[in-house]
Amino acid sequence: MKKHPALVAGLLLFVLAAGAQTPADRQKVESLLKQMTLDEKIGQMTQVTLGVVGTSQDGMLNPSALTKAINDYKVGSILNVTNHALTAEQWRTVQTQIQDEAKKTRLKIPVIYGLDGIHGQTYTLESTLFPQNIGIAATRDPQLAAEAARVTAKELRASGVRWNFAPVLDCGRQPLWSRFPETYGEDVFIGKTMGVTAIKAYEADGLKNPTAVASCMKHYLAYSDSRTGKDRTPIYLPDIEMREYYLPQFRAAVKAGASTIMVNSSEINGTPVHANKYLLTDVLRRELGFQGVIVTDWEDIIRLHTRHFVAATPRAAVAMAINAGIDMSMVPTDFSFFILLKEAVQKGEVPLSRIDDAVRRILLLKAKVGLFDNPYPEPAASANFGRPEYQELALRAARESMTLLKNEGDALPLRTGVRLLVAGPTARSISALNGCWSYTWQGKEEQWYPAGSKTIYDALADRFGADHVTTTAVAGFPSPANYDTTALKAAAGGADVIVLCLGENAYAESPGTIGDLALPDEQKALARAAASTGKPVIFVLSEGRPRLITDIAPLAKGILMAYWGGRKAAEAIRDVLSGDYNPGGRLPFSYPRSSGEMVLYDRKPTEEIREIFNSDMTMDGYKPLFPFGWGLSYTKFEYSDLHLGSTVLTGSGKMTVSITVKNTGGREGLHSVELYTHQHYASITPNMRRLRAFTKIALKAGESRTVSFTLDR
């Protein structure tokens, strides 16, 4: 591998930036390390779930269980996943009790608590939920991503939590995957841009400040590239593809100063990533220069023995993972890791130097987030929870994510006074507007959502009047009444337009596994029933991944992709359908036409070619239902005056590219300008196109603006 001076300098700058701890912090950590027993060190590497120390469903801690975990097993970190959200005050009480117990230990080392705040603070009641990452990517607005991350950080910190297991940097190139909505879509550049923006925003104010949290880039590496599309299943990945599509996001995140990283639960080329020393140590530590904490995902060390079958015993699994480079084990339901790692060290299977290395990183993380200064919830942080402006930001984010896929005959926006029939399983579902990690892990338990949460039906009735909006839908996504085609056709007689709300209910991780990307038949039957009435039909798709609708798309006059838009999704859908807001979202993925046409926008030349024999060759290999970057507006934009600052780009030179954009329609609109490149010839087969830059501008009717980008090689 060639050494590049710029790369070396960049890594050096990162090391300096990552060492945000003060000299006093580092001195404190080294002093502690010298005093710590083996048990105390291994305890710091142990992370258990809240249920181990209490009743996870109500946040009540069991004093004896807490003492057992923190005093007996020296546990250094706690998380929770399966319980429901608590109030911010309850969380502060939980954190205080945990830190009180830590104060009773010999060295008084505080506990660091971690949560998955994927699109807002998942586990605090009344928190602000934004669109899932797939929707944030549709906005093409990094500043918006930053603002949402800052709010998430503030509401986590207000709950007494200083470590967020986000953002997801997996590249969403397999739409079957159940964590697809947590990704920024299929493009490397968007994923890298949005991910780095979120990381900087989480940590921007300085981790000792009560408005910041430590970020956790995940899931290293290529977790989203499952061959079958099923969660936690094998990945087969050539090194060149890994470095082109899956490593750049993490390389950029490391340079941006991400404090921690979580590991892919699957295997790559037959080696579980949790046991892959090449990826964890050679690539992540030495090549990328990552200095922070490497934490496992749920149960992933013991699964080297129980699921992957690469370790003959549980202790061998622990030794394998720690020697590969893991610092902290998300065990998380018992103390087996503690016992097994202690045995492995005593038997010489894991060197003490590897333990010291891991513990040093964990203690430095605790120092960075200010736990040694004050481990308790900060009063200044509490004041940052639930501020009114957060809901305004959530509405703005949801609006900007809305992507208009079809608008035949200007069916949208809906005219004033129109009579609407609102139908379909997502019409009166709150969970289907928010998706995973929404007050619970799966997001389906609507009793935990804020009392003021609106459904699509509620929002449309507010806007058009209850006397102009009827519905056949009922609460509860799976309710049979939501799929009653006879009731739909009967109710359509009094309507001018049918708004058919389709899509997916909330799911997270493996429970979201599906065997068919097609929209379920009962939802397609609703579409056919609606079309049979002769009334114009508008589809609203609330979904985390692109469910196939090719056979019913022609039945709709308009199609709005709403993704899982968060707390204000219903209001954003209402505003777009009514014309109160002009949509400007762009697809962050290629919407497939069929299950056999999973070609992505950055395809290779031979994916473009279709032939029976040479004379029958066509260049139509990429034909999704809607292409990557697609998105309509209620106004029109025209491009002109493309200008290159230079026609030659060599060495370290840069090229300026400018274009004039004009709003030629009749109303103001937001518009994302995207710059793609295509290399005609290369030593490695070039992509047909790659996104290299984008920016978002607002133009009034008739207004023009010149947009410029700068490219390097």
C-alpha cells in the first residue's frame, strides 16, 4: 500500500482531534489503570441490559441486582432495547440510582449508559422523532440532518444519557433488508455526507457540554449487504467492492471524530466480523486510525459459538473476539462474558495488554463525556427537553422528505372543497408513520406515542373539514376492516377523490424480515377496488423500504412517497396533498420495478446492456419504476449554461462546475441540484454514473441562480 503524505497528515489531525480529553483526563485514566484489578478491568468491558438490574418495563431498579452488577461484577456500561419509553424524569432517576451505586465501588468509576436514538430519542416519552434516515436522505439537506441530530443529542442528554448508538452508516443497496429505513439509501456519497454531518452534530458542542452525546457509527462493516436480504445473514464481499461502497462512510466518520463504533452482527466471506482481526485491527485501527471504543452488537460474542460455529467453546468465542479487537461486549443478559474473559486471561489466551488497551479506551470515553467530572444528570441538560421549536423542526424535516413520485394530469394538489375518502391500513396508524425505534424497539405500541400524535386521516380532516373527509379505516394496522374492499367501494360514492394510504407497519431488525418485496396482496386489492369506482386515486406510501407496486401504480393519478416521517409525518402529508407545501424530496434509492430488476443507479456498463444476440442489444438494463434521484414538484425548474472551469483534471488540481437553475413555474419551490460524473474509460470498469455533489436551493417563481461545485480527482 502506498503511503500518501496527505493521508498521513489527515490521520494525525484525527488522532489529535479524537484526543479531545484534557491532559488531566488522560492522567486520571492512567492512574486508574494502574490501580485496577483484573476483575475491575473486565467489568469495564462488560455491558448489560437494564433488565439485568431492574424491571425494564417500568424503569424500577432492583437494589440487590444493581449491587450485584456494579459491585460484584464491576459492570461498566448499561443499555436498554426491549422496554418502552420512560419520562425524562424517570430516566434521570434511573441514571442517578446507577451512578449512586457506582460511587460505592472501590475506585468509584461511573457507568456509561447507551441508547439507540436512531431518529430522535427513542426511549423518552414525548421526545421529538424525525424522519428515519432514509427520509432524511430524501431531503438532500445536510443542515437539516445536523439540526435533527442536535435535538436528539439534547433530548438524550436531558434524559441523563451520554452515548447514542447512531448513526447507521450501512449503505442501503439491498432493499429487502429490514434495517433499510435506518440507512441513507444506496449512494455512497449521500451516506457519507449525511452520516458525517450527524456525527459532527451529535458531538459538536464538546462532549462535556450538556448538549452533546458520544456518537456510535454502525454497523462496521457492510452489514446491509446480506446476500439474502435477511438480517444477520452471510455477506460475500470482494475487497474492491468493500472499499468502493462500504468503507468510505466509516473512513469519513473516523476523520470526523466519531467516538465509538458498533460491529456488524453478520459474517463476511465466512468470517464473523466480531472475530475478524483484519477488519477490526488492521483496517479500522491501523489503516483508518480509529482511536475510540469498539462495542459489539447484541449477544454477538457468544454467537461466535452458538450461531456461527467458529468457536468450539464459549470461552474460545470470548478470546477470539477480544483478540480480534473488540473493547466492550454487549453481553447483555448475564455475566458470562465477565467470567469467561477472566478465565481466558488467567489461562494466557488473552494478553493483559489487550485488556489494558480496551479499558483505557473505555475510560477515556467516560472522561470525554464528562462522567468523571459529574456522572449525574445535569440540570442544564434537563431544560433542553421538549422545546416547542423541536416540533417545528420535525415538521420541516418531514415536509422536506416528502417525495412526489407521480402526478398525472396535475391531480395534486387537491383543490379546496374537495370531498375525500381516506382508506387503507396506514390511514389511521401512528406507528406506520414513525417506524422502528419509536418509543419502543419495534415502534408498534401506539399507547406510548404522544397524545397529540395525528394520523393521516386526522390531519386531512383538520385541513379539509371533517364534513368533507370520510374514512373506512380504523385504528390498528392489521385490523381486517382496513382491507375491506366492499366497504371502500360503498363509501366512495360520496367522495371526489380517494386517498389510499398503503405501506408497512413499524418493524425493527429481524422481526421486519420479509420473503417478498411486493406490497401485500390485500393492499393491492384495495387499490384495484378504489380504481374500479372511477374516482381519482392518490396513493400515499408510508414504508421503510420500496415495496413493489408496479402492477397497481397505473391505477393512481398521484403517488406520494412519505417514508417513515416521524412525529409530524401526518401533517407533512396533509400539507403536500393540499398544496400548502411544495414537495421537493428526491428518492435516495432506485424504486424497483420487479424483484428480478434490482439494478442500482451506479450500475456497471454490462448491467446496462441487454441482448439476445449482438444485433438485438439494447441499453436499458436500468429500468426501475422510479429512478434514484426522482422527485416531482408543483413548479418546474430548467437548467442552462453548464460551465467547466477546466476541461482537464490532473494530479491535485480541482475543477469548478457551474450551472444556472431557473424556476420557470408559478410558485416558489425547494430544489436539489445534483452533480453526477461518468468516467468513459478506466482500468476498473467504470460506473455509468456516480453522484459527486449536491446542494439544495430555494427559488421563487421566475428566479434564477447559478450553482457551483468543486471536484477533485
